[in-house]
Amino acid sequence: MGQIANGNGGLNAVLGPANSDAEVLIQGTINHYNGASVNLGVVLRWNNANNWYKLLIDANSLSIIKRVNGVSSTLVFIPFHAQDNKSYMLRFRVIGAMLSGKAWLSNTTEPINWMVVTNDTALTTGQAGIRVLVQPTTIVHIAMFQATTATMGM
């Protein structure tokens, strides 16, 4: 589907209309995770570069973070060690105040349960998309991206 290379810092790609309850699913690979300096992530309720929710994996964790009025904060995280050149799936859902996320190797079965769950009411609507944090030598391959209206379930 696409490749991101020769970047530095946060790079964004958002699309579609604003939605309040949404879910995004992505399949992607990064050539080298460098601690927390490189990550693969998806955003929901994206309003602009200073207001969004993000589910991400990096070399250390699976996290949900928010950025509101230009200030980022981690809402929830668990240990997760993303490996270089491995393909991962990320699923991120926001319904009302509930934010849920999970990540798994693309060649394995999707976890039944959400791996990170939290509640937050700072942002109520916005677009879905991809947000990665890269360094000049980072290469990101995006094999699949899907955004849908979310409903309770799975």
C-alpha cells in the first residue's frame, strides 16, 4: 500500500470524514525500532497536529497517548517489544469515552481481548489515520489500512 522513508519526527496521514465512534486497523513494518524514538501508530479523533488519540507500538511498549492543545500524555501502556522487520497489526477503537487497543504479529491470530483500555473525554470527534515517529534511516511499510465506524463487540 505504501512506504514512508527519509523522514524525521512525527509524520501523519489522515483521511475521511470526522467521526466520533471509530475503529482503525493497520498492518505495518518498521525496519528498526530505536527505543521510543521510532514507533508505528494509528490515530483516531484527529483534529490537527495538536489534538488526537494514538495507539502505538515501539521497542518497549504498546501505548495509548493523547495530544490535546499541543501537550502529549500517556493514558495507558503495557510492555510490548516490537521487533525490527516484523509485520504487525494494530487495532484501535474509540466509542464514547472508551479507548481500546491491541497489537499482534501479522502472521498470528488476533488477540480476543483488548490489550490496553482507558477512558478519556478530551476529544469527541475527528478523523482516522496513521501517525509514525521516525528517524532519517527509518523505513515504514504500510501493507493495509482500514477505518470504519465502530460499534460495541469484539
